[in-house]
Amino acid sequence: MAELYPGYDVMAKARTPSWNEQTRRVVEARLAIDPEHHRFFTDAEWLTMKAVCDRIVPQDRAHPVPLAAMVDGKLADGEGDGYRNASLPPQADAWRRGLAALEAEARARHGRCFHALEAAERNALLTAMQQGLLAGQAWAGMPSALFFSARVLPDIVAAYYAHPLAWNEIGFGGPASPRGYVRMDFDRRDPWEAAEARPGHEAQAQRMNARVGRT
């Protein structure tokens, strides 16, 4: 996919009036997350979790967004959503049960751990989960499709789009604190927002994005 926001780096705004000190601390903390550090998942769960994240949001970059570590941190700190589907256990229990059940399914079907499977084999198991076709004893009555739709997908995807690397891809300017936005009309853009590259005007967008940190 062509780069939609060429030359845009949300971190160019870090020391501008766009962000206050609290915003900077939060963003910098996310950038400092160790992709191999885990506090909630066991070592075995950690390998499964990383393999799941790798298939839900494949990343072809030198320094990928630390998805597994971000979900792990949320669970370790007890940061809930404030609600849950009554057919699912609390999120920490749901993740432990779901990963254990997925691991059991991988061993039953392939005789190997989930993280040791080929990408296509992992995709097939996750697709079966999404379709509600996994219902072994290890699920203990937890609907696999609901676990996928209410925990796996939103938790991992939300972690991805909470990271500045993903913000660069979608032209998001990060928290609008304290500056906010002024030009709220359709197809209007404040000078500290990313410019999308229209076909044939990529160089112009790159020049505009280079000024984001200087306004």
C-alpha cells in the first residue's frame, strides 16, 4: 500500500504547543515499552500471545508495535473496559482460558505448540475460532467466536492504534491536548495536522508534512 502521509512523523509535534507535558509523558512511555517484557502472561502464554498478535496484525517493519507487551501491561495493571459480555469471564480469566484452549487445539490438530505452527496453520485456527468452530474441553463453555470478537480482535487492534507508529500510518496527530483543532469544516486541515497524499501530489504532501513540527 502506498504511503498515505509521506514524511509525516507525529513525534515532530512532541515539543510544540500541540502537546502538553502530560501528553508527552504518556506518548514517550508507549515508545519505551520493551517488546519482550511481560508481567501478566506466563512464559508459555507469552509465546502463544505473541504468535496470535503476529497473525492478527502482521507487521513488516524493523521495529514493530509491541502488541503483546501492550496487552500484557493492560492486564497486569488491571485496566478493564468498564463492561464485559456476560457470556465471557473477566478479561484476565478470558485471556488465560482462551490462550490455553488455543494451545490445546493446536496440539490436538498438529501435535505442536501454536507458536511453532506455520503461518497458514495459525491463520486456520484463528479463523476457526472466529467462526465459533473451536469448542474443545479447554474452552470450558466459553464461546470461541465471542472470545475472538470481544477480546482478541479489539484488545490487539486497539493496542496497535494506540501506538505512535500506527498514528503515522493514518495521519493521526495524537491527543489534541492542549491545542485542539480549529478548522473543523469538511476537507479542511490545521497546519499541525498530517496532509494526505493525493495521486500525483505526493511531493506536495511530503513538504507540508515536514512543517508539522514547526507550526
